[in-house]
Amino acid sequence: MKKINFIVIIYILCILSGCSKEWLEKKQDIKLIVPAALNDLDMLLNSPSFLYDGRGASEMSSDDAIYSTEQFNALPRDFLRNLATWQVSEFIQYGTANQDEWDISYNQIQICNVVLAALEKINRTNVNGNLYDRIKGTALYHRSRQFLNLAMTFCKYYDQSTAKTDLGIPLKISEDIDEHIFRATLEDTYRKIVFDLKLSCSLLPIQKASFTHIAKGGAYAMLARTNLFMDQYEEAKMAADSSYKYHSFIEDYNSINSSPSRPLNIQSKEIHIPLEPRIAVTYATTGRIDSILYGTYDKDDIRKNLFFKLESDGKCSFRGHYRSALFSGTTTPEVLLISAECNARLGNIAIAMQKLNLILEKRFKKGTFVSLQALTKDESLNIILLERRKELLTRCLRWQDLKRLNRDPHYAKTLNRTIGLQNFLLPPNDPRYVLPIPQYIINFNGLEQNRY
């Protein structure tokens, strides 16, 4: 962690100084250059690094892609091939510093810690109060977002009966680069995420300062995502409904021009904040989308055209990016899907289907959509979970969904991937659903590695 945090400090100094040659040649006392003005802190939190997300590695391991031998061999790194076949024995440092799931997360976390520590030294007044609150809420949001990403990648799925003893992540909440770190329990990890997101929701404004800033609707969306992955369905439903109250826009796919190679590469208002996975998820274009999954899209479903490109081999690749790379942030449809699923699990079937239909009426050709209905809890859940997979395809959520659904025999799935003459299997609840912490972090900090 010391190594990572040192990189962060240099990054902060480079932002504030411009990293001029003259500055680099002078010996500086880092403690004298800690940002102290609200505008500087705001600039730190709106830097390009905060548009990167984690979970790209886990997305490579999901079941949405199929590969021919040639396509599999075309994946640019051995590490990606190991992820795709569930053979990761060591999470390697991916390229240069700040490029893997661990480094990008803790770099952002440390910047947030620096900002939060600086805020404690600034008086909040009637004049600066709105900016002060937005900065604090933003820092808490980004730190919580990355804590959740780390937990989703490097920890077991949250189970209330074992969370007190299951290993979580290091909860780095101090700017002190010499702080001793250790893995908190999974319960403490999620408790901290939920606590800080609730505080973030109370501090952030309703309206976004810009497309790349987070606002109240986005913070509630992340809280809803977190609660869903804790099986806290009442809390997830309430957070999702709060998010929708403040941010209700849904993109009408009827208005999208399908002719560009990436028709959804737009600044959609349904996005809470633009994010993309740091590790390049190349299966979307190198491999092909599972043909059974593709077949679940109705002929009048506009996503069938906007999301997919028919390739010369007769199979489809994915083209429905909301960013130049895959998109991994929250959106209004994800919020509605969370509300729909939670309502279904709580027995509110009519409300659940109503929430789902709000999305689908904007996804089907005008005049063709017939509202979906369900008579039982199981029927509604089956419909909603399928639509969740279809709507949130390539959003870096499928891996965590597999982890949670595998605990239910009705939804448990053995993943199967054939490459040439080799067949690879991943049974439900296999330990490989938890990726190993990068070994260079273990070596440097002595953290406890995940046990297999």
C-alpha cells in the first residue's frame, strides 16, 4: 500500500504543479504542498482518473462470451486468457503502475482520503457550504464505489451468516501513507460502504455540476447496488426508488441512429457518471456474444440491433458501448431493475413488473411493446433477472450476479467454455469466483491472501 500511495501523492502533486521540469528538479516537502483550497480539492476529484472503474478482470471471467480458438488466441495477454478460462493462480500487475484493479482502486481511495483530510482543516461557511458538501459527498462516493469494486472482485459474496469472519478488504480511510493496513471483515467492509454512501447521498446536490460529476441520484444508485449485493432487499428498494426520484431519465432507443459503428457512444442522460473498467475487456469485440443469450432478444427489441454486430462467421460481437470502452457505471435502468427485483422478492409483483415495463417501453419499437405481466413471485423473478442480464450486458455486473444467484439451486449455473479440444468448467460457488489479491501487494504489505 505504501508503494501505491506514494504514486498517488506524486500524481496529486503533478496535477497541482503541472509537473514542470523545474518543479521536478527541486526537492519538495510533500507536507507543504497538500491541497488546501476547495477549488483544488474539487479539481482532484474531477480528474480523468476517476472515470476509471474496477471489475474488468471479473467481467472477462463471466459467461457472456464464446471464443473460437483463433479468437481466444487473439486476446492480447495471457492474463486475459487465464481469466476467460478461470485459471488465474496469481493476479499479476497488469502493465505499468495504476493499471490493475487493485492499484486504480486504492489510488482513487487515497486521493479521496487526502481530500477528506483537507476538508477537516477548512471551515464550512454559509458562503462555501454547497461546494464543501459536494466535495465531501463526492469523495465519500468515489471511495465507497472503489471499496465495493474491490469487495466484488477479491472477496466472497456477502452472506450475513458468515460475514463476521469472512475476509473483506483493507479499509484505507486515512491519508497517512505509513498507516498499517490489514483486511477488515466482510461485514465491516460493507457496513463502511453503506454508512459512507448514505452520508454521500445527504451531501450531494440534486443537479449534476457537469456530465462527469456525481449527484444525489447516482449516490443512491450505488447504495442500491450495494444493498442488493447484501441481499438487503427492502433497503435496496428504498435506495433505488430514491435514486429514481432524483434521476428518472431513460434513453428512448427509438431516437437513436443505428448506423454508426457504435450507436450508443453518447453522453446519455440516463448515466449517473461515465465510468469504464481499467482493464480492457476485449471479449466484446475479439470474441462473440453467446448465441443463446442473443436469441433471448425479441425481434422488435431495438437492443438487438443497437447492442450487436453480425460478424462474417455468423455470430455477433458487442457494439452497444456507452463509452469508448465498456461502460460500468450506474444508470436509471439499473436502478429500476434493482427496484423491480427487490419488489418481486418482497412479494410486490405488480409494482415489480411496473418498474420493469418503464424500461422496456423505451427499448422496443414504437407500437410493438406489450407490457409484461406475472402472476407469481417466481415468474416475476425469472422475467426480471433475464431482463437484468439483457439490459446490463457488459456492465461488469454479471460476475457478481453469478456469485449471488449460484446460491439458489433454481438459478445455479456451471460455466462451460470450450477452446479447441480443451473444455473448461467453473461449478457454482467454486472458490475461483474470488480472484487472488495481487501477489506484489501480498509481498509488500503482508496481507492475508485468499484461501483456495
